[in-house]
Amino acid sequence: MALTATTTEGALFPADLLERLAAGFEPAGQRPEDFGLKSGQRLSDEMQARARSREASPT
């Protein structure tokens, strides 16, 4: 395996999947567009923004 700083244990992330991801493989359904976001937007940023707006709104 070419990933020298990664140690895998168990089978949650198999070594062949990590190698494909490192080579540029993009799993289906994981692009911003697949979540209804514009290209370049990050899902984590959108989740944080919605959580903040929920906290700020009165219940």
C-alpha cells in the first residue's frame, strides 16, 4: 500500500478502497451536487450554517 501514514485495522475502510481514494476515485453519491449543493460548496459548511441558524431561531 502506498499510504505510509495510514494504518488500517478491521474492515471498515479496506486498504483497496483507501488506495483508490488516494488515486482520485470519487465514490458515487459523495459530490456536493449529490446533496443539492453547488459545486465547490462543502457539506460540512452547510450543516454548520443550518445548525447555527436553528440555534438562533426562537423555539
